[in-house]
Amino acid sequence: MDSNRKSVNVTMIDYEKVLNNVTEAVIILQEQMIIFANQPAEKLFLDSRQRSLCGTSFSQFLDADALSRLQVKIHRCFFNNLSDHLIDLSIRSADNKIKPVEMAISMIDASDQSLVQLTINDISNRIAIEESLRQSEKLSVIGKLSAGILHEVKNPLTSIKGFLQLMQKDPVVNRSYIKIILNEVEQIEKIAGELLYFTKPKSQHFEVQDLSVLVNESVVLFETQALIKQVSLELRPGDSEHLVNGDGTQLKQVFINLIKNAIEASNDGATVTITLSSDESSEYVKIRNVGKEIPGSMIKNLGKSFFTTKDTGTGLGLMVTYTIVHNHQGEISVKSTKNEGTSFLLTFPRVTRN
């Protein structure tokens, strides 16, 4: 009996030594109470007024939303028999600062949901580096666009200058000249507006979004334009919610760009169909129009700078669209068939409400 007890104590001591020598913060919970915290964990969470984390509630370091998400993940780990299930949360550290962390959840005893090990990594530096890389990528894109921008802006400016010179010599105002000048100015405004996506820093606010709501709001914006073009808009939202994690404003910009393009590419009297569907892991949005076929050689270039199938387009709208979708861990596939039309299929990772 004494031999067995000694063996257990030695094992526990060795276990604590191992955990105290790892760089990650490790906490063991029984229910919500901390029963063990290694040295990196105490450095991360312990303030000068506390002597030990043991016996305190881990919930003090989380806001209500983060605590709820953690509890759901722990529950899923237990019932699905998973280990090292990762979750990103924000915690309140010892210096009372909010820090982003990545937690790996492990069940210590597969038969006991109350004992949970959390391995915690501070990912503040990683997020800062990722943001820096995103900004660098935007600058790189701007560099690649420079020659195209110069060409696209120079052409309308040349036209504007020429017609203004003609108007200067002619005492009678030619209304057709004014119309041409205004069209060229609008073209420059369009290029400048689309470029703002890359040049203006944007803080993304990701949260659970219902794609059916965003798509419906986008469709409403084009009812008048569709009527003028004699194009019908048909929305097929399905019977359930279509939830993804994302920035609502940016996702709406994607749908606005693609619906606008679909209307412009449609034959008069045709129908633009927007269909939402889902499976266990993904949400899908298909935007289909009936119009001129896009050759396969062109499809592979869609989303690249200043590549467009329109006579007066810049290609920047689709470039912005592809960038936003990829930033949301999504994918875009395009299919175009003669006499049947073109469809853009967007695929996003599916989420569920907690």
C-alpha cells in the first residue's frame, strides 16, 4: 500500500516538473476551479495580491462570451472524445490587459468531464505579425497595380483635357462634350473608389453572420437597376439559417459586386438567380446569370488586377471580391456555359450558434 502511494506521489511530482518546464501556460480545472497552474500560467495570470491561482475560478479571466464559448468547446470535447481541441479566445492577464490566446483543451480523464487541462499560448505577437503581413500584401498589390492605375486614369484625363480645350475655343457650349467629360470623371471616381479597399486600413470585425440576411439586403439594392435592365432577381434562401464567421460589411460588398456584375452581364428579360445552400461543413452561395459565355481562358484570370470581361470595366471590383472571400477562408469557383449562362459559387466554412 505504501509502495503504491509513493509511486503515485512520485508520478505527480514528475508531472508537475514537466509542466513547469514547458513554455506554455498550463492550467488544470475541476469544474471551473483551478487545481493546478504551472509557472508560466502564474506569470500570465497571477497579480501581486495573489499567492497562488489554485482554488480560484478561471472564469475571472474571461468575459461572458468567451466563458460561454469555452464551456461549449469543453462539452464537445468530452462527448466527442476529442483531445487538443483548439479555440481562440481573449483573456484578461495579470496586468489587466486583454490578450488574444490560443487554448488547447484536453480531457485528463475520459470518464470525468470535470477534469480539464488547458494549454494556453499568447498569440499577441502572431496576430501583430499577421496584420503586418496583410498590410505588406496590400502595399505589394498597390505596387503591382501602379502601371495599370496610371494607364486607366491617364486615358480619361486625356479625354477630359481634349474636350475642355475644344470647349475653350468654342463660345457655344456643346452639351455632348459635357456628357463625355462627366462619364470620364465617373470612370476615374470608380477606379479611385475601388482602390480605397487596398489603400485604406480596415479593422475587420468578425462575428457570426447569416448569409441569407446579407444576400437579401444586397438584392434589395438592385431591384430598380434590374427593372431598368428588364432582368428578374430570384432569391432562393433555403429553409434554414446560413451562418458563417465574418465581417458583415465586407461580405455584403462581395454580394453587391457579384449581383451587379450578374445584372450587367444578363440578356434582357433574363433572370439572375441567387441560391443559398449548406452541408455539414460549408455554406454555399451561387449567383447565376443568363448571358454571354466567359471563355475558359478568361475564367482563370478573373480576380486579377485590371482583368475584366467588360468593355468599360477595371477588374478591381472582382479583385476586391476575391480578396474578401479568401480573407474569410472561402473559395470562389466560376462555371460558364454557352446558352446557359455563368455562375459564381462561393464556399464558406459553416459555423453554428453557441
